Amino acid sequence: MLAAGLCFYQGDLVTVTLRVGDAGGWDRWTEAEERECVRRTGKWLRGLGYKPGNYRWCEIRLGYDARSGSGGAVVRFHQ
């Protein structure tokens, strides 16, 4: 499953969050699964030819946030 979140500011698309993972709920959450989600998301992005880093049109970050308990990728578009 691919989940995407879109963030707009004043009508412009600013960021897209991406995660490749299970459709499981919070009752099945574990840190290990979230870190696995980060690994799967990174593998999916690299398969498309986009490893984390800076590009002419965006910056791609990949990681796990312990405060929110979530992991995946963030694509931040350059304005």
C-alpha cells in the first residue's frame, strides 16, 4: 500500500509525504514496523530513480520520527 499526504500553502503544493507499508491500524503499531516502512519507502523511491537528497525541483528526505512514531519520506518542493 502506498499512502500519500499533500500539504498546500496559499494554493501551492508545498510537500508530499509518502509511505509504503501495511494497512494495519495503531493497535498493531511497533517501532520496528515503522522503521521497516522507512526501508520499504526508500527502496520504492530508489526503484523510481529518486534517492534521498536535493534535486533541482525538490528535496527528498527519508526517516523515522520518534516523537510522532511515524516514518516514511517527505518531498519538499522548492519555491
